[in-house]
Amino acid sequence: MPCQIASFWLVALLMLYRLTISEDDEMKKILLVEDDEQCLKMLAHIIRHLGYEVVVTDSRLNAPARAALEQPNLVFISLDFPEMRGLDVIVSLKNNPQASHIPILVYPPWDSEEGTEAAVKAGAAEVLKEPFTLESFRQALHKHAPNEIGFRSAVHSLQ
């Protein structure tokens, strides 16, 4: 499973970063849509450590309603689901008037230019290709849901 490949590297890299949050920082909300329980827990943990509030759903069928209700700053979604064709959830989110403004960051189980183009054409703001690093993940989240939380390498904090 692609998530398991990335999980080791993301967790290992997460340990190299020190998160500093001031009392004035606003927590941005991310809706995480993932059907694999292990991946869901791991990604939610990482996203929280990157300074975001996390709302989760394990069903893409529920994603549009959940996005409309929660009004997250970003939807982060796996496209590897059995109950819906991969890109249908992006279209469903973009067709929901209460959620169409929310940027969508996806990570697909495939690595093809055609798939990436199709996801963007369907309405994804960005496609994060696996395996991704903690830094590329952080940058993608910050690009679409910027927060004022600062990161410093643990190495730098020891100097």
C-alpha cells in the first residue's frame, strides 16, 4: 500500500522537526479523507503536528457533506477508494455549492501524467505524488492552507 511506504519516511522526518506555535496563531482546518485506518491515523497525527486542526472521514461518499458542514481550509484526500471512482469525489466536492471554494489536495495510488492531469481537470488544486517527504507535504499544505506556524529543524535548535 502506498501509504505504508510514505508513513515510515514521514514519521521519521517529523521527528527531525520542532514545531513552535505562538498563542496568536490561527489553526487552519483540514478535512482528511482516507479509508485505510492505519493511514488515516498516521496522516492525521502528522497533520496535527504540522499545526493544523484535523477533521476526518473514512468515506469519500461522506466527503462533500462533511466539507460543507465543517468548512475546512483544505480537503486532503486519497484517491484509492473502492466505493467511488477515484476522481468522482473531486467532482462531487466541486459541484457542492457549500464546498466548491475549498481547495483539494490529492494523493493518488498511481503515478502518471494522465492521472495527474485528470485530477487537476476534475478540480484538484494539487496532486501530491507518493512517496512524498515531510517537507513537500508541509509545503503543499501551507500553499493551500497557509498558517503562521513556524518550523525549525531540530538540528538548528541545538546550535
